[in-house]
Amino acid sequence: MSQSHRKVGTAGGVSRETSSAEVSRETVLDTPIAREALQAVNVMNIHRERWPKPPDTRVITVANQKGGVGKTTSAVNIAAAMAMHGLHVLVIDLDPQGNASTALGVDHSVGTPSMYDVLLGDGKIVDVVASVEISETLFCAPATIDLAGADLELASQVSREYRLQRALIGLLDAGQDLDYVFIDCPPSLGLLTLNALVGAREVLIPIQCEYYALEGLAQLLSSIEMVKSYLNTGLTVSTVLLTMYDSRTRLADQVAADVRAHFGDLVIDSVIPRNVRVSEAPGFGQTVMTYDAGSRGAVGYLEAARELADRGRDGHAQAAQKSNDEETS
Ligand SMILES: Nc1ncnc2c1ncn2[C@@H]1O[C@H](COP(=O)(O)OP(=O)(O)OP(=O)(O)O)[C@@H](O)[C@H]1O
Ligand SMILES: [Mg+2]
């Protein structure tokens, strides 16, 4: 804070040396609107800051079988923030609800080439990918309502757990330039989520700072262990993200403390605040990063995404892998 600003802030303390131009500039910068404008400049990356690319494509499944904890919101907003900072990002919508496709403004009406064709037909991911308006480095493989029957339809198929993994290997072997792939899962531990866990290297678990937040986590973690043992030894829980944090409640702090005590360094330092702008954005086919770049929700996701990208560069994912391996050995 500058000297002149401090003078303005103290009661009756406008010094004679402070020019009126300085007073108005500093005063304006200290208003909520100015703060939001500054935040928006950061979120929209007006200064064209570039975040670090990971050494290899990071394929991250966003999973929690508990409904409404912020899986989709986290996947699309982190993906958008990364793409706005120069990274090449693909969001794979694996939820028949198609919420990620909606939030990214991508068509997912019946008949649209979608992840259904990839999992249950001859489609390749590259054939169903749509570009996303926010950024030329952001893409989405949409989900249509057809996926609702996929759990049952997949059940009788050969290699039913490996469908997505094979499609992803095909995509990456074809030399697609992707830094991050986020897979948005439905709220269940059925075959769609199983495909996502088998196809990914990392799992990101969003946890809502609410009652019963930790309930059901044991079941998710044991499913992940099962996948690691039998289907995808390279899988690791690399990231936990606290969502919908309401600073007015003591409960939110308690949940956050419990989660940090349990998951330690895996928990992203930035916490996503509960913010109405986040929940409004999908209604306009947008992420909060563009819908209201100056909002607290956008800033929360910007910081979380930045941390995830920094951890990727620092080899955090590999470190998490090592500690997960040590835990299970
Ligand atoms: N930080 C936030 N502040 C306010 N509302 C939020 C926030 N994050 C998510 N929401 C809202 O909470 C609801 C659930 O979020 P979201 O759809 O991301 O959860 P989900 O885990 O993907 O749900 P599902 O299990 O149904 O797929 C949505 O209406 C979303 O807009
Ligand atoms: Mg969802």
C-alpha cells in the first residue's frame, strides 16, 4: 500500500502534500468495483501470462460418487483457467447429464457425435471433440443422454473397463498436442467412472465443505485401490480440492481441517468459495472465468488451477505417485 493511500485511509488524514489526482486514483483503486476489475484482469490473463506445461500429458479424472460436490464445476473452470493461460486442454464429459458440455457451451443434443460413440461404437475421441469458444486451446468431448444406458450396455462388452483407456491412448499416440485432459465423472461408481479411473494417471477429488463431506470417501478410495491393484497400476490420487467453502460457517473450517489432516499435501492450498456467480454461469453456457471474471469464484478457480499447473511442473504428481506406492507396498 502506498504512502498516499495510507493517508487517505486514516480518519481526517488527507495530507496537504497528497495531490487530488493521487487521492482520487488511490481511492478508486480501493473500491470493491476496482478490486473486481483488477481480479478480472488477472483471470482473463490480459498480460498473457503463460503457465508451465507438464513434461507429459496429465490425464486427470475428477471423481467423487457423492452428487453435487463440484466435480463438473471444478473440471470446467480449472480447464478454462489453464487454457486461458496458454495450456492445451481437453475436457471429456463422461456424465450422461452433460453438465460439462453445457457449461462449455458445446452442443450435446441427441445425435451429436459424443463419448457414447467412443465407448460403445467405433468413434475416436478426435472425431467427437468440439472446440470451445473461450479459448482456441480448449476442447470438449461431449456427453449426450445416450450415455445414460452405457453402464448397462457396457456390461456385456469385451474389455468393458478399458474402452476409454484405449481411446485415450489412440488420441495421444496420434500426436495430439495436449497438456491436460480432465474427465468429468457421473456421481456413481459404475462402469463410466471405472473407465475414467482406468484411463487416467491421476484422480482429483473435489470435496464440498459441508456436512457429510467425508462420508462415502472410503468407498471411493477403496474403488481407486481396487483399480490400482487390478486394472491400472499407474493410477494415483494426486489432488484434493475443497469446494463451496463458506467462510461464515465454523463447519466449513472444521471440514477443511479434517480433509487437510487426512490428505496432507494432496490438498490444494486455494479453497473454492461458495459464490453465486459460479452457479449462475452454466445457465449462460459459460464457465465463471468468462461469465464473471472479477468474482471470488473465478479467482478461487484461477488460483487452484495455477497451483495444479505449478505442481505439474514440479513433478508433484510423480511425488504423489511415489507416496501412494509406498503406502500400498
Ligand atoms: N463454488 C460454488 N459456489 C456456488 N455454487 C456452486 C459452486 N460450485 C458448484 N456450485 C453449484 O453446485 C451445484 C453442484 O455442482 P456441480 O454440478 O459442479 O457438482 P457435481 O459434483 O458435478 O454434481 P453431479 O454429481 O450431479 O455431477 C451446481 O448447481 C453448481 O452450479
Ligand atoms: Mg457433474
